[in-house]
Amino acid sequence: MSNYRLSSRAIVIKDDNVLLNEFNNGEYYNLPGGGVEVDETLRDAVAREVLEESGLSVLVREMLYIYEYNPIRDEYRYGPLGGVSHVFRCEVDESKEKMVYRVIDSDPVNKSISTGCKWISVDELKNINLVPKINDFIIEDIRKKDFTTKFLEDIH
């Protein structure tokens, strides 16, 4: 068994807004996504996770970020299991209907529960508590339309 969890996350952009998963009615947010299943690719996982969490089908585009959570380095902030996250730029697939179901995410370490996905304007993104703190990277890259892959270090 690995000490690291592999996850796939999305930055879904629509009309200068970004889709985020809200926790505890806005206490903090994270990018939609989650763990990669044994039979999935990173792209399959992010599409499935976004659909489960928001009801939206997405077109998975380029990988924007890779970041790591190291429990020792990051003082066990999010528990004892490390993780590597792959973040993809995604677009809503307008040819598909929105689904009505939604999987509720919870974070047992921080004792929090998802209160749903929410569209946040790029301007508003700088003022929210996004976990991990990659707000500035997202804002700058969307503004510059820079969709090249970056490895983000020491962000936790």
C-alpha cells in the first residue's frame, strides 16, 4: 500500500468564473476532484469527480498544475497520508445535460462537509480561502491565458 494518494482535480472555467467545491457554507473551498480509481486514467477520474460533485459533464483539456502534499513537510495539516494532485483545465460540455445528483464530500481531518459546488468569479477568487492556496496562480494563468503545466511547491 502506498503512503500517497493520487488525485485528479479540475479548474472548470466558464464566462470568467471558476467552479469550486464549497465547504461549511464558504469557510473554505477546493477544486472539484478526488482520488483516481484503479481502472481510471487521470482524465477519466477528473471527469467523473466533476460530474459526481457538480452534475456537470466536462471536456478535459491540458494539465495546468501538479502539486504534492507531504505530511511531514506540511506538519500533518491534512492528515498522515501524502498526495499528488494533477489539476486539469476543463470546460463545461454544453452538449450534455446537467445531472441532478451530487456526491457530498467530507473532510474528516478538518471536520467539514461540502455544501456544494459554486461558481466564483476570477476577481472574487483572490478573496476566498482556497485549499491549497493556489488562488494567485489560477488568477494569473487565466488572465494571461497561460495553460502550460507547472509544478507548484510548498503551497500548503
